Amino acid sequence: MEKFVLSVASHKGGVGKTTLCFELPFLLLERGYKNILIIDLDPQANLSEKFIDDEEVKSKLSVSEFLNYVNEHEFTKDMMITALQLLDEIIIKYPFKKDIISVIGSNLTLSKVKLKMQNNTNIIFRIKEITSIFFKDYDAVIIDLPPSVEFLTILALSISTHFIIPTTLDRDSIQGIDDILSLYNEIHRFYNKNLSFVGIIPTLVDNRTLIDKHLKTALREGYANKVFQSQISRSTKIRESLSFKKYIGEMYSQNEKIIQELNLFTDELLTKIKNSNKNRVGQVS
Ligand SMILES: Nc1ncnc2c1ncn2[C@@H]1O[C@H](COP(=O)(O)OP(=O)(O)O)[C@@H](O)[C@H]1O
Ligand SMILES: [Mg+2]
């Protein structure tokens, strides 16, 4: 089993980031992953609201308390120990069959905390040091992000081993991919040598429309093997299951096209992560 910390990033909203972050932990459990941690780094807290009920999102401790604590304390051994305890305390356990998904939620306070932190680049190294210890207990960590290229994106990519970019097939979404890729180059240089770009996954695809077909071809021409072979189609079934806050595989049969696509996507993701790890081992650093 490949361990990873995966960020799901895009400069644009409505491309299915949160949806992928919601479905992925269940798809990973089905593949034998055990300890899975989900982190919501979007102040909008859409992902948190799928795992936790709305009132709880407001009242529970969230990632903001952790970030604020690290931002406001001197970096000492004691502080690191307390920060790690705090991370344990803010986790919400989401039971699924015989397993438990660990969730670190978000809420609107995160936008305030972010403003306080964003002029402090040292904070990224501190958080990285703390999370690299904390993540050791998990087989997979998945981080959902706000729809922008900003401090929280830099932070997430700095503490991740991998990232993917979901995109819908429209010009705005596709044009924004380069913004994230240039950010990736900077982060790789300054903050995180271990970060790999896994690829671009087309989402909310409508195969019947010519424009989607045309833009998918353009995407492959532009980004070649960095575009996933799999794709996620537009599906009312996924919207239905999301509105019930349920994993789609729990509501519909495995024969459904959208479930097959999610399975193919997950398998491809895991293969790509495995290959990127192999290449990394081969690299002379
Ligand atoms: N494959 C899909 N088919 C149909 N609707 C989808 C699909 N993926 C996401 N959606 C819907 O599109 C909207 C945006 O998705 P979301 O995952 O919240 O995007 P993001 O996090 O990138 O803003 C949501 O209302 C979600 O229910
Ligand atoms: Mg979202």
C-alpha cells in the first residue's frame, strides 16, 4: 500500500474538488486502506458539512484552532507536543461499516486565521514539521482546498506528497491550470522537494457535447500524460448521494457508470502515485 498526502487543488470553484475529497476515503477503504485522514482547508467548510452536521461544524474545534495555536506560540519542543495533542483533539471520527474515517474540519474562522498567518512564511516550515510527525499514523491523508491560488494552497502543497487538479471542460478552468503548476514549481523549490504532481482529472464531463470532446482533446494536447485516462462524468446520482451526505457506493449498484468511473479514477490515482514514488527513489537528490 502506498502512503500519501494528497491535495486536491484548483483555482476555480465548482470543479468537483470537494466531491472527490468526499468520495475518495470510501473508495480507499474498499481498497484496503485503513487509517484515513481528511482535512478541510476551505473556510466554506463544504467538505466538513458532509461528514459532520451543520451545527457541529460551527461548534466543534477545527483546523483553525490548530493553525492559530502554531501561529501564536514560539516554536519549542513543548509547543510541538501541545500542537500534536491539539490535532488529536480536533479530529472527528466518522464511522463507516467497520472502519473509521478521521476528519479535521474547517469553518469560517479559517479565513481570519489565514489573514493573520499569511505574512509569516516561517509558519509553513513549522506546520510542515508538526504535520510530518502527525501524518505518520495515517495511510492516506486527503486535503480539500478553497477555489483559489492563495496562502492555504501554498500551505497544503507544502505539507503534501502529491496533488491533483480536477478541471471541468471549459476554457476558464483549463487556463487556470498553469497558475497552479507555476505555484507547484515554486513550492517544489522552496518548501517541499517531496511534492509530486499526479495529474489533471476531467470532471463533470458531458460526453454528449462537442465542446467537451473538443476541450478534452485540447487538454491532452497541452498536458499529455499528465491528464488522467479516467474521467468523472456529470451525474445526477452523485448529486443525489451528496445531498444525502452518503457515499455514492452505498446508495447505488456497482454497475452504475459513475461508480465505475470513480473506481477507475481511484485505481489510476493509486498507480500514478506508486509510479511517482518509484521515480522518486530513483532520483539522485
Ligand atoms: N460528477 C458530478 N456530477 C454532477 N454534479 C457534480 C459532480 N461533481 C460535483 N457535482 C456538483 O457540483 C457542485 C460543485 O462541486 P464541488 O465538489 O463542491 O466543487 P468544488 O469543491 O470544486 O467547488 C456541487 O453542487 C456538486 O454536488
Ligand atoms: Mg469545494
